[in-house]
Amino acid sequence: MLHQENIPSTPGKSKPEKSHNYGFRSKVLTFWSFLFLLVFLFFFLISPSPYTPSRRNLKTPSSPSYGGPQWEKQVRKSARPHSLSGLTVLVTGAAGFVGSHVSVSLKKRGDGVVGLDNFNSYYETSLKWARKGLLERAGVYVIDGDINDKSLLDKIFDVVVFTHVMHLAAQAGVRYAMLNPNSYVQSNIAGFVNLLETCKSSDPQPAIVWASSSSVYGINTKVPFSEEDRTDQPASLYAATKKAGEEIAHTYNHIYGLSITGLRFFTVYGPWGRPDMAYFFFTRDILRGKTISIYESPDKGSVARDFTYIDDIVKGCLAALDTAQKSTGSGGKKRGPAQFRIFNLGNTSPVPVSRLVSLLEKILKVKAKKKVSPLPRNGDVEFTHANISLAQRELGYKPNTDLETGLKKFVKWYLSYYSDSRKNNF
């Protein structure tokens, strides 16, 4: 799909419940949904302004870097598709891992793309700026801004009439939520609402595809995970904010006629990936001779993930955009029922983390120093496994990259990217 060296190439259904249990189950689900809303309202009320300087984002919007004829010219040029049938897409989180890959793929096939990213310091910003450089060389203009900046969003939508929005901006990571919970509420909930508010008031309204997460399945023990399974038992605040996002999306679809598709990604990996992901920092630490921790479940079993290669995820994202129906509202008023969908995008082949490490040892030709530890209570779950039959049927989604093949591509990129700076910066 993409050239790794030059541009981004970028984890059994149960028997139906008996009828006499339905009423009780409905009450339980209603209770949990209500509890979710109370919890998030609490966090939202106690959270500081999204632009209050913090350990995560010290930038403020006091001096907007957008606007003016030259800025508008750049935005319009980037948004212009190369064919009459091309899409015009706003990609939020464009300098992120998935966002950069999706943006380049859209541009390469002739769609118009405008990127938006706040370049926060959750992980090394140099990697994000490097992705931005690749995007701009591919013809994608990336606006340095935050989805919590409503005036910026309104300005962007005044300049360009978008047919679609690919919403990938989010505060990622399960464990970081224990250190900075407010960042998840501000980005994954408040920021999402901000974007939906702008979209619902647009005329015409764009169709929206956005990134939910496999984390919404929480402590669910039925595998593989299906879109029909319960998602009211999150194991982390990150998962809970993504679950809240799904409920909020449904509300805007129901009230305002926004066409919305949610994608539950399963452990995405590959070139230009995120340094906070295990495959990434395992590679780094193995090369540096540092000991890596491999977690095991309480029954001494290996933790497993449904690792999904980035190119397969990108294909799913583009298929979701291509099959998204038009929104039915305009100017904040619903004209009729609108499309609402949720899909799993995974590889449907869970792999133990111990196997991941063995493959990295083989590819790197370096023996890892390993320490086996109990899985900590920090939001991580024991396993993920995607049922992708719905995405196969509705999107034509068909992942075809096995873990060893994908890791070889990642390692090739990693060694190239860090060849000059690994000893000094890593």
C-alpha cells in the first residue's frame, strides 16, 4: 500500500438470553449507562479548561495561528480532490500513528484532505513533527490546533465544505489515565462533543467516521468479541471515555441526523507507530539490552492481543468512509433517520505477548532480557480477540498481514528512522 521508507505505510457468539432474563438485563444495562453519564459529568465539571497549562499540553490559544488569506488558500488547496467523485475529508489527529497513514492513503487515491493535530507531548513530539513533514510532502496541509478550540473548528468548516470527517484525535493509552485522567475527559469526551457540535450545525452536514476502541469490551470474557456483546464493564478510564463516546455519537445521530460510524481498533502496530505500545518499546529495550517485563494472567497464562497491522486498519478506515451514507440533517435540524454503525477492525488471530517477544528476538537477532510479572491492576486486560464478520460483510474488510510479516516491516522502519539518533535520544 504505502512505501515505508518515504511515507507512512502506515488487538463464537453466546447463546441468546432467555426471555425471562431480558427485563433484568435491560435494567442492569440501563443502570450502568446512567452511572457512566454521572461519572463523566463529574469529571467534566472538575476538569480544568482544555487550555489550562498542564504536564500534557502547555500551548494556549491566546494567539491563534490560523486565519488570513494565505492560510485559507493552503487549506482550500489541500482540501481539493483530484476528481469529481473524490471525497473532501477533515482528518483529526492527522500527525498521529493511524491518522498519518489514513491521510496519506486518502491523498494518494485522489481525495482532498485537511489534517488537524495539536502535537501534544504524550509521547515524543519529534515523531509527530516528522509525520507532519511526510504528510506535507504528500500534499496534506496539517493545521496545528486543538479540537477543543471551537472557534478554530468553525473557521475550518467556514473555509471548506467537508463531505466526511475522519475523527482520530484522542488521548490514547490505558496506563496514562491513572496519571492524568482529566486529559482523557477533555480530549475523548469534551473534544468529541465540540467536533460533533460543529458538524451538526454545518450545512450540509458531513458523514463522520471515528475511532472507538477494542478497550470498550473491558472485562468481557466471551470471545471473540462481537459488536453485539456488552460493553458496560470497562477496565480503564480510557475504555470508559471511548464507551461514553459511542453513546454520545448515538445521541447526535438520533437527534441531529448525523451519519456516524464507529471503528473499534484492535492493537494497531506498524511503521511510524506509537512509542508507548509494547511492540515499540520492546524493540527499543531489546536493542539497548534492557530487561523487558512480560505480564502473565492470574492463572499463569500469557497475556494475548489481536495485533492488527496498520495497512489493514487503513483499508478498513477507507472502506468505512466509502460506504458511509450522507447525514440527513442540516443546520442542526434532522430531516430523517441517519446511518449509525459500529465495526470491529482486528486481525482475528490473537497472539500471546511471549510470542511477540520471540518474533522480535528472531528479527532483531538479539536475545531479550525478560522478566515475567503478574498483570498489574492498571487498566490492562488479559486478552483481546475480534469477531470481524460484520466488517467483512458490510465493508469488505479482510486483514491479510500476519504478525511476523508486520513486525519485519516495523523493525525495518525503526532501524532506519533511529539509525542516527538511537544512541543519543533513546
